[in-house]
Amino acid sequence: MLIKFCGLTRQEDVDHAASLGAAMCGFIFHPRSPRGVTVAQAAALNSGSMLRVGVFVNQGSDEIRRIMDEARLDYAQLHGHQSVECARAIGAERVIRVLWPDRYTHRALLYNDLQRNAEACAYYLLDAGLKGGGSGHKLDWSDLASLRPAHPWLLAGGLSAANVAKAVGMCAPAGVDFNSGVEDAPGCKNREKMAAAFMAANSKGNGYSL
């Protein structure tokens, strides 16, 4: 199971994610987010062998590439309205494309968007709600049970130790993204919640690995 902890702002939380064996760590480059960090703050956080992911909302490809270089990022998670052309300019192999299933009135429309973005990303991330992230809202996991996109996908949205095993068992994503469900406050993770969530997610691992 590919596990990502997102919204990291403190070295102690990054260190704990690495010690647990997380594959990815996420930093949010959006000033309006309570979990937002500056490029300098992210660059100063030592993440060991974890893959570094930057979450981008309004930035274009030139700014994203600059931030990726300065903050030593491996992936750009596109949370805004960035086009397929923007993703190609970043490099498809470095893009995680975020989609919100609740936006679609029919699953065929979601599949169309998954296919439309397939040539310009390496992973998908499916999040709850209609925009943004870190809200604590959850998806209808059973509705995603038959999902077979062109790339591995990560499940996000209100995941915690209490529900992640059920979520993974119902829709079998390649990975999960923890954020608000393992926090004491926005940007301040809880060590016990992180560890419990990590163990619960791996109890239902589907055999996918990087």
C-alpha cells in the first residue's frame, strides 16, 4: 500500500512519517491553506527517502517547475484547474492529477476525465467534496469499487485509523493520502494517529508497490 501523509509543516511530523515507512510526504503551496508552507520552509524539511509531493492550486507550469526545483520535489499534485498542457509542461511522469468524484453526476463523466488526463500524469488522486482538500469529508467508497483507471490512484478524504481499512477493502486503491484525519490541528500531525492509520492501511494492502 502506497501511503502518503500530506499537509506536513513540521520536521517532527516529517520524521515520523519517514520512520513509519510512508512512501510520500506532501507540502501544500497555497497561502490560503492553514497547512500552507513557503518554498523555503518546504526546502528546509528533510524527508529522507520519501518521495516529495507539492500540492498546487493556482500556479502555472513555469512557477510549479521553479518551486519543484527549489523545494526538491518529485511530484506536483495538481489541485486546481491546471490544463493537460500545463501537466505536460511539468512532465507527465511527475504529475499527480486530482479529481473529485462528487463533481460528476454520472460515473461515465468521471471516466472521461480520467482518460482525458491519462497522457499527462503518473498517478490520480481522488478526493472528497467538490474542490480543495483536507476538509475531512469522505467519498462513497463503494461507488469506486469498479474503478480501473489508466494509472494507479490514491484515495483521499477524511481517512483515519478508524475507517481506512474499510475504505481500502471497498475500493482497492493503490494508495491512500492522510491529512486531517491524523491531526491535532491543521498542519500539526499526531504521532499516535499517524501510526495507527499507517498500520490500519497496511492491514488491507493490495500488493501494489513503487
